[in-house]
Amino acid sequence: MKVTIGNGGFVERLEVFGSDLTVVNAARVSFDKESLVMDPRDEKLVSYLAKHGHNSPFFHPQVRFRIRMPIFVAREWFRHTVGFARNEVSRRYVDDEPENWIPTVLRARDANKKQGSKEEPIANNSERVEQIQKYMKDTVTFYNLLLADGVAPEIARAILPQAMYTEFIETASLAAYARLCGLRLDPHAQAEIREFAGAVSAAMSEAFPVSWRALMGTEAVPAAVAAAIPLTVTTEVVTNVKTAASPSEFFTADFTAPTAPSVPTAHTPDT
Ligand SMILES: Cc1cc2nc3c(=O)[nH]c(=O)nc-3n(C[C@H](O)[C@H](O)[C@H](O)COP(=O)(O)OP(=O)(O)OC[C@H]3O[C@@H](n4cnc5c(N)ncnc54)[C@H](O)[C@@H]3O)c2cc1C
């Protein structure tokens, strides 16, 4: 199962270890009992465990994802640490053409700081989006120019923006994902991270329907959040399209140093 998000992001479920029965039998071992198929009593038990914070049975099932998201979203995602294992692509060693997240809607600042942004875009949305596209393209050209000069990728990467996509493999327990999704599907979380949490939530709900419903409430992805997430589910196999520019292109590139449009510095309370 793979869900594409934005112009270059995705959530791909790679492996699932366990099922709703894993949760049930982790709990039933206390009485030296085992269920072979889920029945209504087992469903009731899962609800009871979730409702009363008996979390340890939810630690046993594990899921592995491959995720590609912009760095500014990954900064928030990686704050969830307990129960997660991650390995990320390293730009010390990899110098492929970077890809940047490009917004299409520049949400306006909300007077309420904690809200982060309004739904509505700024008045000159299209003009600024065009400038952002050019700015992102220029940073990639500059990066390629530094590499062509012989600068080490670990240094050249420093000029790449927070919007650059990063990719990682993540394995975590059912309990850990329930905690992350509970926090990041909340309307107070930034819209961009909610999209990724929504995709993970859909994948978890498919693999653990009973447990996920019990942990997340009646709906795995709250209707309001689901409506705001334009998810595209695809069964495509992930292929890393690596477009290496030839060295001659580096030298002939008509590079102009990126000039940032004069806009106020973004305030990001979340890391
Ligand atoms: C809407 C939103 C806004 C945010 N804004 C900010 C912000 O402005 N600045 C900022 O820095 N962060 C911010 N965060 C990040 C937040 O503070 C947490 O770091 C993040 O949500 C991960 O929480 P977690 O409980 O899943 O953490 P995990 O590290 O995964 O911990 C999971 C649980 O384990 C337990 N635990 C973990 N470590 C300890 C410990 N040392 N001692 C005792 N118990 C522990 C706690 O019960 C904890 O809830 C924000 C998060 C959200 C959702």
C-alpha cells in the first residue's frame, strides 16, 4: 500500500508484523489462554485495553514504512521517539538531484499564533508560488554548481532548503503509531504533517482494524481531517528516479544566486 502526498512525498507500508490477534493473545497470556480467531469477546477485550490504558499488548505488533517527506515535516515527525526505529538517507554520501516540496496554497498567517495559519491563501498567492518554484530550482542549480566545484556533498547540502524531501525507513509498534497519529491528526497540528499521519493511519486501520478503532476512537481518520486530505492511493512500485545532470551542464548552467523575495521570516513554533 502506497499513498502519494504533495509533489514528491509518499507513505509506503512495507511490512506488517502481527494482527489484532497478537494484541489479544499478548493480553490473554496472563491467564494462560489463547484465541485462534477474533470473536466478539476478543474485540471487547481490545476496547477494554485501549480504554483503560493497558498499553503493553499494543507494543507487540510492528509495522515498517518507507516515508518521503519534506525536512520541515520530518523535523516534527522525528520528535516522536519512543517505540520508533529509523534510518534515513544521508546527504553526506548521496548527491542525487534534490527534490523540493512546492506549496500551491500559501496559507495566510492567523492572528491566533497557536493556530499557525488560516485556511485562506494570501492575496498574491499565484505570484509568490511562482517565485518559490524559481527559488527552489535555483537552490538545486547552486547545489549542483558546488558539487561541480568539488565541494563535498556533506558541505554542499548546507545550502538546501527545509522544503527538500528526505526519505527514511521507520519501524514502530502499534502503540507508538497510535500516539503519533493521535497528536498529529489533531486540527492543531500543521496541515502538512496531518497528511502524512492520515496516510499512516489509513495503513494501520487496514492492518489492525479492531485495535486501531479502539486506540483512535470510532473513526481511524476523523472525518474532518480525512476531508481535508487529498490522498492519492496508488499501487505503484517505488522506483527512485535519479536524474543525474551531466558535469557539462553544471559548468554551463546560467546560475543566478537565489534572491529570496522579501517576505517576513516564517514563525514555526513546532520544531
Ligand atoms: C501540535 C504540536 C505542537 C508542538 N509544538 C512544539 C514546540 O513548539 N516546540 C517543541 O519543542 N515541540 C513541540 N511539539 C513536540 C512535542 O513537544 C513532542 O516532542 C512530540 O509531540 C512528541 O511527543 P511524544 O509524547 O510522542 O514523544 P516521545 O518522545 O515519543 O515519548 C512518548 C511518551 O514516552 C514518555 N516519555 C518520553 N520521554 C520521557 C522522559 N524523558 N521522561 C518521562 N517520560 C518520557 C512520555 O509519556 C511520552 O509522551 C509539538 C507537538 C505537537 C503535536
